[in-house]
Amino acid sequence: MDRPARDGDAAAVVAGEGDGTVRVLHVDAPAAVETAAAFLDRADDRIEVRAATSADEALSRLERERVDCVVSGGDLPDAGGVEFLRSVRDAHGDVPFVLFTRGGDEEFARGAFVAGVTDYLPVRAAEDGYELLAERVVEAVEDRRPRRATGVDGVETDECRRERVLGSLHDATRELMGAESETEVVDLAVRTAREILDMPVTGCWLYDEDEHALVPAASTPESDALVGDPPTYHEGEGLSWEAFEAGETRVYADVSARSGRYNPETAVRSEIILPLGEHGVLNVGSSEADAFEDADVSLARVLAANTEAALDRADREERLRVQRELVDASLDALDDAFCVFDADGGLVRWNDSVVEATGHTDEELAGESLLEFLVPADRDRLPSIARDLYRSGRARLEADVLTSDGERVPYEFTASSLAGPAEDEADSGFVVVGRDVTDRRRRLRELERYEGIVEASGDPVYTLDAEGRFTFVNDALVDVVGHDEGTLLGSHVSAVVPPADVKRVEAVIRSLLSADDDRATVELTVVTADGRRVPCETHVTLRPSDGGFRGTVGVVRDVSERIEHVRKLEALQERTGTLMHTRTRAETGRIAVDTAEEVLGVPLCGFNLLGEDGDALVPVATVDRVRETFEEPPTYRRGSDAVTDRIVWEVFEAGEPRTIEDAHELDGLAAETPARNVVLHPLGDHGVFVVSSTEPGAFDGTDTVLVEILATALTGALDRVERETLLREREEQLERQNERLEEFASVVSHDLRNPLNVAMGSLDLARETCDAEELDAVANAHDRMESLIADLLALSRAGGDAAEDRPVGLAGAVEGCWQNVETSDARLRAETDRVVLADESLLKQILENLVRNAVEHGSPSDRAASDDGVEHDEADGGDGVTVTVGDLEDGFYVEDDGPGISEDERDRVFEAGYSTGEGGTGFGLKIVADAARRQGWDVEVTEGNEGGARFEVTGVEFHGT
């Protein structure tokens, strides 16, 4: 950690004047200094070496000169290297200090690190050592300069250091992700820990499957100096194996206090052990106890995560490389010619068979067009072949290949498009596989070999003659149809295939003959000897022939399971659609379990919801067979000792599905449940969907996929039900509130206003016989009640109708509102010609109440009335308050020159009932706020230009702009 500057520190010691020069003070014997200067200058032209031959001379120069880095030998005439280092640290703080020595041992290195050495470089090869020294010196200086720049008074703050380190760590991560091997990754990782995270004692161990041990893979020189040769950790040995096996980061403040440490005499005190997934561990150590802060651990975790990701990537790249090599080797081992052409017909890849077939070298083949390998007569056929290729993705061609010496060799080619599902066939390349067909005897041998393979094949295979009669059937076909071989041979195919399907197959064969193709796939039904109808598909291939049609070869596959799978998917899609219309969780669960039983054929199924106490998964819906199999639908409790409860809760809390092939193979489950094959699916934070069978291995991969689809739909339906339930509750609450507001408005409008009118009429009669001052107080009370009723009605009915915006002239609206307000001797100044888009009634509420507020709270009682109370763009005059309406960039303001509103009262002025005037109702500004909100505007109060109150309305849209 950087030391704050102290009194007496020489300013020249602080590095970073920005000229790019690295000033090195090299302290050693004269010959060593002279050699270092020559090598360092050649290694990096930024380095400028200054020499000192003793510790005293070096300390003196440090006081007088700017020095970016000190390099010292192990032994000086007047001090040892470590003793000199301590002197530099005491006098000059954290100036970079590199010990460059050809001597030293582990004890020497330990002492250097304890004293605070920046880098320790034991060197054996002269020139290589100086190149490494130059690199370490520049790195140490550059690492220190930005920290100095970001600190205060020469001290780097924790926040600055963290930002700098994270930035550097991010840059290093890119380099990690570009590493191509495990060795390169771990070397970069320990170097990053040392140079960026300031963790010099770092090592990496990788797991070796053959040895079943953690083997040392990389370490820093400081780690080697402190620990010696890194050990190999076998299973159960040391803290590193414990962390690797647990997959958890371990931080030890004092390793010497741990009984499980590998080396009881180790010099390491503090240690961070970070697992790298399945790859190994990254260890960071220190010779001091409790040396690591939380920030250090966090940065080490980031480095470990990045290293693990880089190791994963390197592992994947290695597997891909091996696969590519295997593919290349496999292609080259093919007897057939294999070629890949781009969209323009240029050759981009080929195997060795192409070289042998054409007689051309690899250099001659590269980029050659397909046309160059065909005789002219066959080139004219390529456009029709290309159309077939673009239409169906496959094409066949027999053509003569021209070899390099002019020989014509007949070949049979199969071309396949490389276009993806969304690609244009014409813009993609294609693969061509070619076979030499000149030797007819070879073809016959291949045919005999093919028939032998067919006989031994597990798929049902047959051959038919040109009339559609069986000439060959294998045992697998006999098993499918139920007729013996003697019955089938010589019989027409219609004996096992319905007539309609026979006609479809015959039509396909005719199309193959006319299209110059020789294979197709047809769906048909096979009728067995016992009358069963089995849905199948047959892959039909025309039999090779020198001339004419000789018949077909076919491979039959039972597609019953596939069709049943499609049927289940379609039924599941239809059923899950009903889940989108349920209203309760119980109804949703009922439909889900019924679907699992009726559509998917699941024998046992249940839906458990999280209980209100959060400690139990309670059954909500089950199929009837659950009650027959279990005493009662199970409830799974958190923290229960039951193995079943623990497994179900683990699935729910982890949010990951789990399949158990045989529950009775797990300890304790056989005694708790009759279920054997179990599929558990979490349903978000709602509960768990449990599917099971009393037979082990009852569910195959298709079943688990279908259950997952249903569970996903169920989770979505539960989310929707929860949202809609909350929405209905809110709507019902709002409806009740609206009803109460309507009742309130009725009471205010009729039950209060009628008696008030009677009281006001009675007051007028009383004034005819008596003109007492007390009647004035009654009249004022009546007026206040009238204002309160009007404001309460406005508030209760706010939001009743949707705002209908239309263009409204702001100046005209202000003057209209001015006429509706008792303005006394106040003045209006309308400094706007804007046309706003607004609901006129809402705009009127806002303007009238703002004007009334300005007049009532801004006018002094002793101001004389003006002539007409309205002034347009005239100079101020008279004693009344002046109300100004003007433009804002996105709205308008209403401002007065009265006493204003104190800053500590401004947050309360829009509260219902708040008023600073004796006659105020306290609802006027509340009405303004509500009307602005309904209009989609914002309103706030501030101080006016002349000290009065200023209300700014923003978020307004203007007409014609």
C-alpha cells in the first residue's frame, strides 16, 4: 500500500513528470553498473541509468534527484541488499525497488518481501536477465504513476486503486480469453495476479486425471522464493484440495493456525484459495497474517472466474482442434472423392482421393472451377443439375472426369447444398462426393457386399423386382410384418401394404426415373399378419442397372413412436391453451395434472404450492391414482428429516428440474415412498410439479421433454393468474372507492348545499331587519362553506372522465379565467401567444385556481383597485398584485409579485387542506395538482423573479410545433 508523503521526503523522488523517461538508480559494484547501463539502454530506450556504488551514495542521490526506480544488487560495500531496501523504505516510502542479484536463496527472498521489495529477480543468464529486468522496471514505474496521479497528496485512494485495478483486470481478461492452451492461460493468470492485483505470491495448480492430484502449473518468482518447489496435492492433502473438492473459495487469515495445512513449516501466513471449476485452483499467499482485505478477495475472485472461463475456452478449442484433425483425417481416409465448392463453383476443400483421381497437385486444385474437371459434353448438363440442387438441396450426376494427363474416368457424383434453413440456396456452397464407376465388377462386388450388410442390418430391408414382387427380405422385416420369408418372397408388395399406399410408392418411383434421381422417402402403412396397421416410412432406392428398371431396394422404419409423439405434442398444445384462461391456482393445477394423466399418460402426478407460512409445499391438485398409491397426497416440509422432503425442497429452492431414474437406489427413499422413477419440476416461486411412476425407468427422454413443456406452461399460467388476481383486487378496490366518492359528491352537492342555500337566504332576510357586525361573520362563514363545497366537489369528481385534448389558446384561456375570479385591484399580464394541446376544462381548473391563489395570497389589503383589473403587456402600476402568465420551454408559468411562499412550506402547498390564508379552503392547489396529473403534466412551486410565488407547469405539448 502506498505510504502518505511525510515531512522531509524529497519531492524529486516522486515519479511521473510525464516525459516518458524512466530514471533508474542502479546501486552495485562499478563493473555491474556499467554492464547494466549498456544492456538496459539497448533493451528499452526509455530507461536512463544513473549509477551509485554504495548504499550511502544512493541515499544521498535519492534526496537530490528524481528517481523513478531503484535497482540494487544483493551485496553492497556498506550494506546488504535487504538492509539497503529498508533504508529506502524508511526515507522514501514506496519508490519502486527491484533486487537484481545472482546470489540469494529462499531465506534472502523471504526477507526481501517482508521488507517491501517491489520485485525480486534472481538471474542466471546475463543478457536475458537484463531484458527481463528492463521489463520489470518499466512495469513497476508505469504501475505506480497512475496511482500517484489519482490520489490526494501523492496517496492513491482505495476507490482509485480499485477502478484502476478493475480496468487493468478487464484488459488482462481479453488476453486471457485469447490464450490457446492451459499453460498460456495459467501463466497469464499468475502474471495478472502479480502485476495488476499486486499479489506477488501466486501459484496455479491444475487437476491431473491420471494422477488424481493437483499438479503445479505456474507460479511467480516470489512464490518460488518464499515456498520453494511447489508441491503436488493428492486427494485429501492440504487446504488446496479441500477448496478444490468443495468448489468454494477459502480465505485464511493465518494458515499456521489451520491443522489441515500441507506444510506445517510453511512461511505463508495469509492465503486465498480459489477453485477453477474442474480445472484446479489458484492460490494467493502472503508472509503476513491477515494480509487480505475484502476488496482483495473480490478481485481475486474476478481473476479466478476469468481464468476458469479461459480454461473452459482453451479446453473447448483443444477439443475442436482434435475434432477438426479427426475430420480431416477421416476425409482423407475416404476412398470416395470429397470436394467442397463455394457458391461460384470454386474448389475450397478436398481430400487426398481428389488428388489421386485427377492427377493434379493441391496447388493446382485450389480455387479451380467444377467445370475444369468435366468433359465439355457433361458441362452442358450442369444448369439442370444446379436447379435440382437449389430446389431439393440434393442432386445426382454421372459424368466423365478429365485427369491431368487427359484420361476420361466415369464417376457418379452426389451433390448436397450447404445452405442453412434461412439461406438462399443460390448464395451457398455445396458438397460433392464422387465415386469411380468404371469397373462393373467392382459395382457387383459392392452390391453383394451391400446385400450382406442388409441381411445383418437391424432395420427391416427388402428388394422388389420391376413388378413390385419381393425378391429379398431380411429377418427384421419378417418380424415387423409377421409373415414368414417363404410367404413373402414372390408375393406382391400389396400383400402387406394398402392399395392406396402402393399407388403412392409407384408414383414416387416414376418420378425418380424421370428425374434422373435414384432415392426417395415415402410414408406408408404396413398391415401385419394379425391385422395390425403399423405407420412406417420406407427409404426407396432404385436398383443399379445397365439399362431399364430392375426394381427397388427399401429400408422400412416404424414411426409409431414419432407419430405418437407428434400427437401428444398437438394435444399438449391444445390443452395448455386452456391454461391461459384459468382464474385460480387450484383450477390451473387441476388442468395441468389432468393433462399429464390424459395426454402424456403419466401414472402419478401432483401439483404442490408453497404454503402461506413459506415452510411447506402443500398439495393442491393430484390425479386419482395418487390417493390410491399414497395414504394421502404428500406435503413436503422445509427442514424435515425426511429424504423425500429434502430432495423436493432442493429442487424448489435451486429452481432446477431433477429426474430420478430409481428412487429406491437412493438411501432412505425406499422406506418413504412407493415411487420409483420421479421427475421434479420447480414452478418459479409458486411450487413444484411432481411426476412419478412405481416402475423404475418408466419415463424416456421424450416423456421428460413433454413434462418440461407442460411445467413451463403451468409456470406461465400461475404467473398470469397471480397478476390477474392482483389486478382484479385492485379494480374491485378502485370500484369501491369510486362508489364512496360518488356518495360523497352526492352528499356535498345536495345534502350540504341545500341547507347552505337556506342559511344564506335567511341571512339576507335578517339583514333587512338588522345590520349587526355579527351577520358579516355569518356571511363570511357561508362564503367559506360555499368555497369548500365547490372545491370538494371538484376533487371528488377529478378523474371521472378521460381528458380530451384539443388546441386551446393559452392567453385567451387565462383572460377567461381572470373574469371568473374575484380579482379586486389585481392586474393580469399575459405574456404568451402559445396554443396548447389540453382538455379545456382541466386547463380552466389549473388556471382559475392558480390565479385565485395569487390574488388571495399575494394582494395586500390596502392596495387601491385598478380601473378594470386587466392589463396586457403594460408597465406595472397601482398598488394591487400583478399576476404574470408566461412561456417555458416545455410549458408555462403563473407568477405573482406578492410575498411568495417560504422554501420550507413549498413541499406542502399541494396537500389537501393546507392553506396560509384565513379564508382559504386548502383545496385549490390540490385541485391544480390533480388536474395537472390527469393532463399528464407536472407542476411545482418556486420563487418568482420579483420574490413572489411562481408555479411552473411542464410536460405540455404545443399545437403547431
